[in-house]
Amino acid sequence: MKAILGGRLELWVFLQKPKTLPCLVRGRGQTAYRSRICLYSMIEYLKSKVVFLSEKSLRSGITAKNQINYLKVLRLVALLMVIGLCGIHSIATAQEGAASKPRIILGLSKIELNPGETIGVQVDRVIRTSCSPNSSTGLRIPANRIPKNVSEIVRYAEGARVREMVNWSSAKVFPLTPARAKGNGQGYYFAADGQGKFPFLISPSKITDPPFSKTVFKPAKGSNETADLICPDTHGFNMIAEQAYLHRKDIDLAVACMDLPAKAEAALYLAKNGINIYAPCDRFASNLMNYKAKFGINRTILGSAPIRQSEKGAIIGDHPLAIYSDETIVVEYTDRNDTMDRYCDTPWRYFNRLNQVYGLNLSIIRVYANAGEAGKVVRQAEAIKAQVIGVRVCSYDDYKPVAQWLKKDLMNRAVLLHSVAYNQGNALFEEFPTQTTFGDLNPIIER
């Protein structure tokens, strides 16, 4: 009997299968009913074995004295097993009482990727990058190159996760480029949506800063298309929106950054048009909380969720974790909006939004921490004996204290936001699968 407390809340129980030995069956959620089935099935199984062995001993000519001794041993074994199963029943009953408390289940959302399916991707950090100028993914290669194998996919951030999907599902990768942009006369540019409109604001850095090149838009002869700029190095759902929409019948999943409100708006737009969404960098993904119920969308939008290999291919998400509504949650935040530390406000954004959208009245404690300072969140959790934290993990300095804290107690749990794009954040998902989860935008609320 194995019970995993917290984490996935999975229970392994003995169940009798007709005409077979008792076998282990895995089921989500623990209930006293399931433990009673376990108990009664084992009692009936042992009774049948006692009768069978008694008849066998009589047929084989075993003496009455030896037969009695034999049956005493069997009864003792049966008694010990029943006592053990009663203990299981007590544990399950106690867990059932705890499970009846209001709780939030994060991480059940998932996207399955099967062999031969196509992933539409942003160019930056997937097809090519300025970080390795002389590599097979440097800026020398065309922005629209379709990778022939994983060696032609960038090794970090979104590219690292796309590599996993390709390795495990043999998926095809399709670069969503270029982005057409139109200026508003005030120095800002907006990306096209594929239907003749330019609704999605582009970060100025993706227009002016290297490696983001641009050219003046020149419409084809006889074309009525309008724009001011053409941007080949697409970055974010806002910049891939047009090409993803135009190729919506050809791609099964879109992968890009969601670190601006306009990127979240574009992700929602694409989901409404039948495309599954995956954003390893998910700073503003929480803007879309409860999107399925609110907008009636069938497609799935995932933030910084881990990927694992499945029997058919790859699964993004499906990494559940339960948090009771009366638990204190210690979360990371920052106010440094003008530096690379700004992504450390993602945990606070997520839990604040979760609280507001579902009216949960959660007990949330904010801890000011920037990149490499997740240990501050852990220390605060230890000080008040909280067992749930929300953090961003982007470096070893973040990874180490969180990993040590998770090892101390199986009931310690971490919701990792804006983390799976980094090797250290992804490692925590792999090393602590029952104690970690991601910022699910479609959580299960049990009141």
C-alpha cells in the first residue's frame, strides 16, 4: 500500500480481480469507499483461499493435526492482513475527511501532442538567436527555415521545450514569420491579426533592439495589403498572430512568449480560432484566468507547464497538485518593472488573479525577491510554517533553496511560474513531480 500525500493525491489500493491474485490499481483521489472495497475484497479472497487449501489438504491425505496447524498459520496470516487493511481503511478515512475541505487543484490542464502534428513557433529563441551567432541557430540562417532535426532548434527557453516535443512526438516545426506592423504615429507599432486589423501592440524593443531586424513594407503588385514594417524575427503571440491565424488549419499548437498583455490578448485570439497555446514564459498568462468558462473556448491555453513523454508522443501539463483553501501561500513579487527582474512578479500576478476571479479569500503573503532570491520566499515559508509557495526559478541560486525545502517534507509544495523556460526550473518539475505544478488557468475549485 502506497499513499502519496499532497502532490498528485494518488492512492494505490489492492483490488480483487475475478479469478486472479489481488493486484495494484492506481486511482486519483482517496476515499473511504475505495479502502472498504480493498478491505472486503481481501477478506473474501483469503476466505476462499482458506477453504480451497482445506479441501486440498484433505484430498492429499494430510493428517488432521498437521491440517489444523496449517489452517492456524493461514488464519494468522489472514488476521495480520486484515489488521493491515484496517489501518489502510483508517488512513483513507482520515484522508477523505481532509479531502472534503475546500481545495484548489492546479495542473490538470494538458495538451497532448501526437506524432506527425505541427508546432507553429516564434522565430526568436526557437528558430534562431543572437546568443549563438556562429551556431546552426545563429542569425545567419533564414528566419523562415523549417528545422530538419532538433540540432536546428535553439537550445534554450522556448526552443528547449520545443526540442523535447520534437524528440518525443516527432512533431514538425513551422516558423510563424514574418509579422506585419503598422505605426500609430506616436512611436508605437501594432501587429496584424490575419483579418486585416492591427490590434496587438508590439514592445518597442522588438522593433528597435538587436537582433530584431525590420524592413519597410512593400505590398505585392495588385495587393491591397497595408503595413509600415515587416519583422522577420517574431517574438510573442502578438507577433505570430497573423501567420498563426492564416495557417490555423496547418498547425496543432502555437508556442511563443506571453510576457505582455498584448501577447496574452493574441494568445486568446488564437485559441478562439482553434489553436492550442503554450507559453513557457507566462508573465501575463494569468490575465486569461478561467478563459474556458468565460469565453466558451474548447482549446487549451497553458503557461509555464512541464512536458513529459507519453505512450503516443508528448504531454504538456497534466501535473496536478492540491492546495487547501485555508492554507497560507507565500509568493514572490517584485516592483522592478524596468529590469530583467520584472518577471519575478509572475507568482504574485497569478495568485492575486486566482483569488480575485474565483473569490477564494486565500491567505497570501508576498515576499519581495528578484532573480536568484527565491530563498527569501522559502525562509518566510519556514518561519510561518507554510507549506505552499509560489516562485519563479530561473537560476541555480533559485533552484537550490527550493529543492532543499521540497526535500524536507513531502507536504511542502511549490507552484512554479515563469520557470519551465529555464533548465533549473524545469529540473524541479522532473525531480519533484508530486510536489510541484504550474500556473493553471483553468483550475478545479472544490468548495
